[in-house]
Amino acid sequence: MRISGIEVPKQKRIVVALTYLYGIGPTFAKKILAKAAVSEDIRTKDLTTEQEDKLRLIVEKEYKTEGDLRREVMANIKRMKDIKCYRGTRHMKHLPARGQRTKTNSRTVRGNVRRTAVSGKKPSAQKT
């Protein structure tokens, strides 16, 4: 089953399979299934074509997912960089933008850089 250009896994429960779409988490997945009157426990492969069409219609009409949402997020970040607000400058410097500490624990944003000097390292070989 394809929704918004993404192949949804067949073996998983539909409530979990819908979360494979960018922009749909567990809460939205449950709301979508309630609106479509589909059980959360049913597997994706066991859906009827009517149920598939109903889910696809709800997701594509009412929710912003995949490419549109990614474009909107990137546009928001670009706007923050252009006006040079605090969060925009943090994005420009590749630092955490949501108030986290940076002395430690910002490895993901900074690219796993370890710049600390190693203590107790033997000096390189001396010329004789």
C-alpha cells in the first residue's frame, strides 16, 4: 500500500505502519484510523481496498506529509537564518537550537566532534 509516495510496511499493524510517513506520529495515526473507522490491530496486508482508499484520502487531504512538510520546515529554517534570529544563528553555526547545553552532549548536531586533548599520551618519537 502506498500513501503520499511512500510504501507502507505490509506485516506491521496499521497504527504502526502509518508512522512511517513523515509528519504522522502515533497520535495522528490513531486519529486517522478512528476517522476512517478502521481497527488499530489489523495488519496492513489485511486491509480491504475500500479501507486503503479511505485512509489514503484522509491522509492526503487533511494532513501535510512528506515533501510538502519537509519543504515547509526547510523554508521556516531558511527564514530564521535570513532574519538572523537566535534560532537562525544557531542553525547557521550547526549548534543546538533549543537550549541544550553544549559543553557536553551536543555531538549529534556538531557532527560527533571530539576536540579534547588526550592526557598521558606518549610524546612522538624524538630525533637522535
